[in-house]
Amino acid sequence: MADAATLDAPETEPHGAGHDHGHDDHGHGHPSLAHHFEDLEQQFQAGKLGMWLFLAQEVLFFSGLFAAYTVYRWHYPEVFVDAHHHLNKTLGAVNTIVLLASSLAIAWGVRAAMRNDRRTILNTHVFTLGCAALFLGVKAIEYTHKWDEGIGAGNFYKFTGGHVSADWYFGDYMPGIAIWSIVIGALVCWGGAIWASNAKVVKGWVTGSIGVCILSFGLGIVLAKCVMPTEAELARAEGHGGPHAASHDAPATGKPMPAPAHGELVQTSMSAETTTDGQTAPAAEGVATTEDAAKADQPPSEVVNPEGANVEIAKAEVVQGEAPGGEPAASETLGQAAPREPRFGAANFFSIYFVMTGVHAVHIIAGIIAITWVVAKAAADEFSAEYFLPVENVGLYWHLVDLVWIYLFPLMYLIH
Amino acid sequence: MISQSREHSLLEAITADPSRKVYIPQGRSYLQNPPGTTFWQGVASWVFTLDHKRIGVMYLCGVMFSFLLGGLFAGAVRMELWNGTPDLLGDTLQTAQDNYNQMFTLHGAVMTFLFIIPSIPAALGNIFLPMMLGAKDVAFPRMNLASFYLWCSGAIFFIATLLTSGLDTGWTFYTPYSTTTSTSVILATMGVFILGFSSIFTGLNFVVTVNTMRPKGMTWFKMPLFLWGIYATAIIQVLATPVLAITLVLLMCERLMGIGIFDPLLGGDPVLYQHFFWFYSHPAVYIMILPGMAIISEVIPVYSRKHIFGYTFIAYSSIAIALLGFLVWGHHMFTSTESKLAAVIFSALTFTVSIPSAIKVFNWLATMYKGSIHLNTAMLYALAFIIQFTIGGLTGLFLGALAVDVHLHDTYFVVAHFHYVMMGSTLIAFLAGIHHWWPKMFGKMYNERLAQIASGLVFIGFNLTFFPQFILGTQGMPRRYAAYKPEFQFLHQLSTSGYFVLGAGLVMAAAVLIYSLFRGKKAPNNPWGAATLEWKCCSPPTTANFEIQPWTGSPYVYDDFVFDPDEGGYVEVLPDLHRSAAVPAERPAVPATH
């Protein structure tokens, strides 16, 4: 119990006192000790427990997505296997390595903070920032690649067998974005370096960090482009827009892809696209697998519910007054231009993919902001062996973001 | 319980030697700014305050405003149901029914997300959790303020929902209707998403504060039971709310992009939405009721002048309710394609929740047994809580029983059941807490007699409103319908009459409290003779709460407290150092008088 003499005077307002990093000159001794804690140890324990609870909260936030993934993969394994061939394993692996490297660096940075090694804190955190931006660069190229092919989430899924979709075509901008990112990033880095060498340490390191981010983003795009050209580019290189989507997967999976069965796979899991005039366009040539081929001779109405009729879906169909058997849904109900089939297909898989990786990417961006903040504070020399809680907490957060990707990568990219 | 003779001897002792009264220094109220503060500085001192008590007061104003709003929606619903034809809320049958759907949805959503979830933890918990710990603030004061502003932005989204096309999905946002209706589902779900993070941050703050900032001598099992209840609540807030957040993100994506997770027309599964939703919202029921139980566990021993009975059991039962609460969400889906096996398991787990709940009720009764019961307003509300919670809890067993639930599902029986728990218990406990702590929060005494009359009106009005709904439900009146058959009319009219009695009671209670702010007597430090730490500072407290760190004794031993007519309240009496050898070792040898 604190003795009365060490407590604040009654007039002391709590303004300006922070819970883990504020300045408080009330004579507690350490400048980083907030007014309502008794000592740095209590403050450290509180901050660390708070962070672990926050991480528990994050895990449960993601767990909703993983639960949705599990339920649908359990019900529609063939959809997942078919659709995941559109994901680029090499790029996923590159991103995994990038994130693992960043996690190593940030853990090293926490160790450096414990040892009062300011220079290493700064270097490791800037390296982590670079990795984070590289990750986003690769992600950008992956997303663009998908959109080029017409693979978007939900209603934006307009895949028609590897054709370049006019709606989602901005892959051509990526090289420009990459070049400008590298040029601007390098300039900003250079500016930061000059500032840092001219005794404006905090400004220098923060500017340098932002520069490294922009530079790495550009490098990420270059890296992704070099590792694997997009399918749109392949299509242009080959000079035709025919079905070839599986071509980049064939070497990776090492199994020959069967020839697409045009016209018969009306109800394959790759979501037949029904045009507005009632014609049905075969959509799934590119990814037809042996399972699909085996199902091709079944009547469509049976393929609709391969696991047995789903009661909710059946009920909803009745409610909506639809005729069963795969006839187009009433588009007015949804306000959609092209009605989708009332069954789980590739559009749903990519919805899960985009939501999960998108939520993860938002966390990466939040991490970039948090790490930049740590860099600023480290450059201002606010951390010491006694007080390094923010470094540790941001490090923990970053490990969690890394860990989520460690699960996402096999669950999305490496399905069998 | 303190014997009369002991009370008498304590009174004699302090008359003979006033220095034996524990000295509590007075200081400037946290509500006031230093002299010379300009108006705008005063405003800024509230807007940017990091003081947990000021944040709690701001929350209190916010949740009471939401309660008023939700109550007016409820009034619209009840008045529409005065007769069986939907005619009040619109000119045509169609508009009347549409508006009725909006009214019950907004009533449910505002009451649940804006009022009842933040009510006790964020308002009363914020003020009293650090004080019960003898601490100066919660662990993360800035996060605390941020959570209040998150609450405000969530409220703004709700108001935007109201001002645009409203909301008619029911507060549960069930798919596929919520993905197809033309009302402002995105705005409302965005509001709930933000309110969820407000709730998470509050809970996180409380868990850390209780874990790391207990004073020396206050071990886990010497904490006041209010802290146990709030702690259990906070665990649920941290662990369940993020699931709702991601569910609502998916719902928004479903509406915006048609991702086909929940919409059956796109291959999704609407029952998955129900699972996700209730995985949060069933534990959220315990977010609502546990803090209410926590208040009752404080109020009953104080006004019975007797140590709480079965302290350890009450403490563990809070944790048990919190954990079991995570395992029962499936009982909301007995009638929606749940497998028989899952239904039986969820039904059995639902029954187990009644064990810790009953433990609490029996321990409260045992605390009162042979106590010296003072029927102050807070105690009257506590008694109403016990009655209504018992009814609400027992009817929950009917609904947890599979065969009965099939008949009662989506009837007024369900409506009556959860209003008995949510309103008849949580709101009543909230009122008990407000009346119990009002002198400490604002330093004023309210008119006890009028407040007691108001509590009687609330009790009668509440039961008149909701008891007929049990009967309506068993007779087959479905919920969420604006029209009904003529034979239900009498009970509906009883219920609507009850609404007005209840409203009169609540308005009267509010008037009594608000009047006391302006004309009330100055409150003594400890008007009720409570032994928890928040009463060991001046009323209202200073910004730092305790000018002298209070001695941490047992929160429920009233032996050393006696009513001192000079102070107009209770004082703690120190042992006689000259005569008694039995001085507790931890107690300071010299009374801290400054």
C-alpha cells in the first residue's frame, strides 16, 4: 500500500499522464511512470496483460472467419480444392518468408530494447517495416492478378475462364506504381538519412521508415512480377484468351490438368455465369478437375446439392418463389445484374479469401503505423532496459499478425 | 449483524473520544474544477478528462439518454398494441406494420447495444471499480476515454440509422432478411461494430485493473463481490464481443458485395449467421445480468447489516456463469435446423446455468436471514430484483426445455422471459446501484420516501407490463406482430397500462434524483454504513479518490461501523488502543489523522 506521502497532491490533474508512455513529472522518479501506478513493475505488468487480452480479442476476431472457413470447407471440400488453384503458391510462400523474417527482426528488436541497444531497435524495426511493405506489395500484385482475371469477392466475381475482365483491369498500372514507389521511396529514404545525419534523429528515422515502406512496396511489386507473371500477361503473350488458367498451376501441382469439358459442366462448382438473356456460359473450363469430370454426366439438379439437400437453402428457395433445379434466381430480390446460383461456389471461396486476407492486410497496415510509432519513440531515445513496454507490445502484436498468416497460407494456398 | 449493545458501546466510545473515528479528509469534488477555470476550460476539462469518475458520469448521461430513447420506442410498440388492428403508426395497414417493425427493432437495438450492455459496467463500474480497489484510476485511462468516444460514435451511427431509412430487421439482424431489406442495416451494424470495440476496451481495462492494481491485503477472495461480477463480465466482453464484430463485418460484406456467406440465395448459410450471432449474444446476456447480480451482492449485505453469506460461492458462481455462458448459444436455434443431438446438448448445458444463478439467489436470501434489514430504496430495488430475477430465471428453464421451447419459441412468453431478466433484473439492479451510490457519486442525498414510492411504482408497473405477456405467450400470441386476435386484447391492454405505470415510476425516480442534485442535503461520507473502500473517502471523492490510502479490511464486516448523528452517516470506529489488546496486526497503530 502506498504511503500517503508518495501520492499525488489533491490538486494534481491526471491530464498528460499516460498509461504506458506519457510524461509525468510528479516526482515519481521515472518519467515514463503514469500517475496512477505505484511503480514501473506494476505498470509493465498491467501493460503486458492488457496486450495479451487484446491479442486474445484479436484471435477471437479472426476465429469467426476461420470458423466460417471450416464450416464451408467441411461442406464443400471440392469447391475449395478447385478454386484454390487460382492462388499463387509461390507468391504466398514469398510472403510467408517475408513475414517470418520480419517477426525474427522484431523479436530481435525487443531483445535489443532490453539491452539498451537503441541502434539495433531502430534497425530491426525499420527492417520489419520494409518486410511489412514488401508483404503488401506482393499482396497488391496478387489482388490485381485476381481482379484482372475477374476474380473478385461475391458479386465482383466475374470469372469467365481466364479471359481478361474489362471491369477489373488495372494490372497495367502496377509497373508504373512499382517504379514510382521505388523512386519516391528511395528519395524519401535519402532525405531521412540526411536528416538523421544532421542531428534531427527522430525526423530522420521516421522519414526513413516511411521511405523504406514506399520503397519496399515497389520492390514487392517487382518481386511478385518477376516471380510470376499474371495470367492476363500470359494470355497476352500467348495471343489468345482461351482457357489456360490451369497452366501456371500444372508445374506447381505436378499433376496434369484434364481438358475442359465445355457445355457439360453447367453446374460445376466454379459457378456458371448466367447471362441476362438466359444463355448459360460455361464458366469452369480452366479449373475443371477430375472430380468435376466425374460429375459431368450427372444431371444438374443433383449436382446442385452434392452433399444432400441443404434444408435452409431449399427453404429459402421456396420462400423466394424460385423454381428448383438451377433456374436463374429472381434478380430483383438482390438488385444484382447477373444472378448467381444459390449454391456455394468459387465466388464464395474467393469471398472468404478476400475477406480473410483483407482483414489480415488491415492488421498489417495497423502494424506499420504502430511500428513507425515505435521507431519515432526509439529515435527520441525514450526506451531503456527499465521501460520498453511499447516495443514489447508492438512486437507481440506483430507476431500475432504473422501467426494469422502462418495459418492463412496453408489453409488457402496449400489445399489438397 | 451487529448487536444493539455493540452499536451502543461504539456510539459511546466515539462520543467520549472522537479521535477514534476514522478520519476521512475532505477535498475538492472531482466534479468541480479549480477556482478561476473559465467556461471553455471547464468544457475541455470534461471532454479530455482521464478521470474514471468523470468518464463514468458521461457514460451515465449517455446510457440514460439511450434508455429514454429506447423507452419511447417501447411506448410506441405498446400503444400500437392497445387494440388488435395496426392503425396507430401509419395510415394504411402496410405503413402501420412497417413502422411497427421499425419501432420494435429500434427499441431492441437501442436498449441492447446502447443502454444495457454499457449501463452497469461502463457507468457504475467505471466509477466504482477503481475506488473499490483503493486505486486512483483504471489501468489505462486514455483507453477508457477512447472507449467512451467509441460509444458516442456508435450512438451517432444509430441516430443516423434513425434519420435515414430506419431499421426493421429485429435487433438480431437475422439473414437473409437483413441482406435484402431496404432499411439502413449497414449504418446500424457499423454502429454495433463500434459499440462492440467500446465494450471490449472497457472490459480489457477492468480485467487488467483488477489483476494488477489491487491494494496490498486485498487478495482475490477479499475483493468486494461487485468486482468479481464486473471481472467475470469483462472476461465475456473481451472474449465474446470480437466474434460479433467479425460477424457484422461479414454481414456488411454480404450486403455490399454479396459474398455468399450468410445469404442462401448466394450459396451461404443463414443458420451460420445465427450461430455466430448467438455465440456473442448469448454470452452478452450475461454481460447484461452479471453486473446486476454484482450490485445486488453489494446492496443486500449493506442494508441487512450482515456479512454476505457464501462469499466464495457467489464469487465462483460469477465465473461459472461467465464460462457456461459461452456454451449455451445453441438454445436460440432449437427450431432452426439444429441437429437433435446438438439441441439436447445445448438444452442440458442451458440447465446447468441455473445452478450458479440459484447459488446466488439462495446466498442473498441467506444473507438477509436474521439480518437487520433496512428498507432503503436500494434495498427495495434489490428485493424486486430477487423476485423478478427468480421469475425470469425459472421461465428460462421452460425455454431451455426442448419440447416446451418448440411451443413457446417466438411467442410473448420469450418476450416476457427476457424482459424479466433484462429489465426486471438488470435495470432494477442498475437503479439499486444508482440509489446506493448516488450520495457518493454526486455528494447529495435524495428524498428517501419519494424514491421508495417511485420504486414501488416501478415494481408494480413492471410486473403489470410483463406478467400478462407470459400468459399471452402460452396462449399462442407470437412476438413481433402488430395485429392480434380479439381474445388477446385484455391482456395486451393490461400490459400497455403497465407501461404507463412503469414510466411514471421511472420518471418519478429520475425526478427525485435530479431534484437532489440541486436541493439535496450534502451527503455524509458513508450514509449506509458500507464497508467497501469506495465509502472510505469523501462524498463526492476528489480527483485522486483517496487523500489517505484507506485501510483494506473485509468488505462485509460491519462491526466497526456505527451511525454517528453528528455526521449524519456512519463512521468507522478504530479499536481502543488504550484498553484493547486485540488490535489487528495490519491496522495502522496510530490512526491517520491529518
